[in-house]
Amino acid sequence: MGFFSKDIKTLDDLFVHTLRDIYYAEKQIEKALPKMIDKATDPQLKAGFEKHLDQTRGHIERVEEVFELHGVKAKEVNCPAIDGILEEADDVSGDVDDKEVLDAALIASAQAVEHYE
């Protein structure tokens, strides 16, 4: 679906599309955070990522509630923006040997994700 898609004709269409985009992003973040938790070496950083994972799961539940209240099926629409951010996060933290540099790379990646959210 392109930016000016034929499928988006009303404000309601735009709302549902945006909600599906958000849903996709939150689900992708939920998948990525356990990898970040595993890679993190600092205990406080691990705990921060674990807290964020719990919050993300709460976000997903709330978005699902909005779908239900709006009377539409909860489904995702691909979001290349979050895919790119998460791919870059994985690349940046891929082969870092220095633990401090690795944690700093994970923090920078998490900041990019949070900014997108």
C-alpha cells in the first residue's frame, strides 16, 4: 500500500491503516527486544530492555483493544520504517567485541526505536 493508496479514501481508512502500522511496529519490537536483552552485558541495561518488553506487550494489548472498540480486525500492515530501524540495530550490534561499545550500540539502537515509537 503506497503513501497515497487507493485503499485510503476516508479519515477512517487512514486511522485503521495507521493503527495497523502501529500494531506491526509494536509486534516487530516485541520480537527484537529479546535479542537485545541477550546481547546486553550491563545488568541495568538488560533490566531496562526487559521493562521495555513488558511495556511493549502492554502497547500491543491496548492497540488490540482499539481495534476491537473500532470494530475492525486486528491485523498488521508492513512498516518498512521500523524494519529498517531494527535491521540497523541488529547490524550495529552484530560483531562488537568490546562490551561497553556493544552496550552503547544497543542503547543507541533502542533510542532510535523509541524515537520512532
